[in-house]
Amino acid sequence: MRAASSQRCVRAGGKHNDLDNVGYTARHHTFFEMLGNFSFGDYFKRNAIQFAWEFLTGSLKIPREKLWVTVYAEDDEAADIWLNEIGVEASRLVRIATMDNFWQMGDTGPCGPCSEIFYDHGPDVKGGPPGAADADGDRYIEIWNLVFMQYNRDSAGTLHPLPKPSVDTGMGLERISAVMQQVHSNYEIDLFQSLIQAAAHVTHTKDLSDNSLKVIADHIRACSFLITDGVIPGSEGRGYVLRRIIRRAIRHGYQLGQKQPFFYQLVEDLSNVMGQAYPELVAAKARVAAVLKQEEERFAETLEHGMQVLEGALSRKLKCSMAKQHSGSMILWFSAGPDRRHRP
């Protein structure tokens, strides 16, 4: 059996939590669209690699010299296909010995080696090729991951070949859009530029390069689609994840000087740029905006109450300090963290 898909994905917790990176790198998001093709006991490594290469260099016409490939260090079969059948130069194929190139979700169950395809954004961007010491830079960006579901790992850690090995792949739509639009950062593609400009408008921000605008533009997508799919802000599970993302966006609005509810206003702009592909978002936009506005107002009340409590505590401490200093009986000290060097 074969299949292909385009999935809406949210990642803001768990095993692959990148939330703190969102808005500060060229490629991290809470919400992203994942393209994939799958084989369930049908084709395997050879076809998966051929399909990927044909799509990238043929259909999308990406120059082959811009592409780098990784394989799991022990996967000689995949390496042979890339080198001797596809014709990738040996200098642009990297064997990775770590679990970065061996996929598994848990300690037991289906698993297998990966083969990743990277795009080289050029020497003007910092970062080294996959496997290098500076591989975490943004010059070489992974655009496609081919997972070869080849084994079943038992409770003793032994790998058993699956009777019908399968293929699971993932290609980030935002990353491949950046390649096709000849920009480096996902936030520079047309869709994000529209949302960043909208975020700048509602926060009265003139500097469109401010990272807080990227955070807000990313988060309105995640929050809107979660609410569209029935998730409501709460204190547990998915509701807590949603609330956390909303409040992160609001805090970045505060950093831009916007103290009034603003986040909910971006639902209309999101609907304008993604509504054609996702008509369910258009149908739900009034409800989404109402939920976001309510959450913004609730968070504002929480912040205001917290500031009142803080100001009251500081006022009492100040009065206490002045009284003690006047009597000469005590010296107060304050510390903002674990550093106690100033303690008498």
C-alpha cells in the first residue's frame, strides 16, 4: 500500500520541544505543514530515494550540487544507492553514527535508519555541513527525512527484521518554500511576511525584523488551528499547551509595547492567507477570535493582579527597610537569584 499526505502539525512539547527556539532561528515553528509519502510493505529504500531525488532535482529543479545527503553510519545499502545509483558525490554524503539518523519513538517497537536530504543555503550563511562541529548553524537545512522502518526492537534491545519493511518520509512545506522562493529563512516566505506585517500593524511596530513579530506570526497559526480543531485553553494536556503558546505570543506583544488585546485581531489576516487551503479556518474564524480575545483579557487580569501584589510587597519591604535602617538594628539585603556574593 502507498500513500501521500499533507499534515498540519503542532510541536510545542514532548520529545521534540523547540518552543524556545521559535522566532529566533530560520526554521523552528510551533505549527508547520508536513508533506510525506509512505509505503506500507510496498516499496522500500531504493524507490524512496529515487522518488525523493526525482522530485527535488526534476520536478522542483533544485541544482543537485546544492543538496547534501546523510545516512545512518551502518546503513551500507542506502549509501550504495545514493553513491552508485543516484550518483551523489561522495564528498556530499555523510555517515551519521548517532541516533539522529536512526528513528524510534520508544525503547521498543518499529524503528530503522534514516536518510536525510539537506539544502545548502550558501557561504553567506553561518554553519557547517551535517556531521560537522558547527552543523547547528543555518547554512545547511534539512528539507526531507526518509525513514526506513526496517526493524522491530524487543524489550532486550535486539533488532529483528520486519517481515514487511515500510517507508515514512517528512518534508517541511515551509522549508521547501524558502528554497523555492530563494530566501534563507522560513519567516521570509510570502505567507509569513504577510503575517509579520499584520503583527507589526496591530502592535504598532515599525521594525519588521524584530524577532517578537516572528514569534507572534508563528503562534497565531498554531493557536488558530488548535482552536479550529476543538482545543480550548486550559490547565491540562492540549489545553495547557494552547494556553502556553497564547501567553508566549502576548508576552512578546508586551515586549513590543502593546498592552491591549491584539492577538485575536490576527485571525482575520491568517484566514486571508490560509483560508483557501483550509476552509474550516474561515468557517471557525469568529469562534477562534472570540476564544483568543477572552484568553488575552484573562491573562491581562492575571498580570495586573500580579503587578499589584508585587508592588504591594515591594512597598512593604521598602517601608520595613527604611524603619530598620533608621533604628540601626538591621541591614536588609536583596538578591535576584542564587548569587549570594552581596549577602552580609
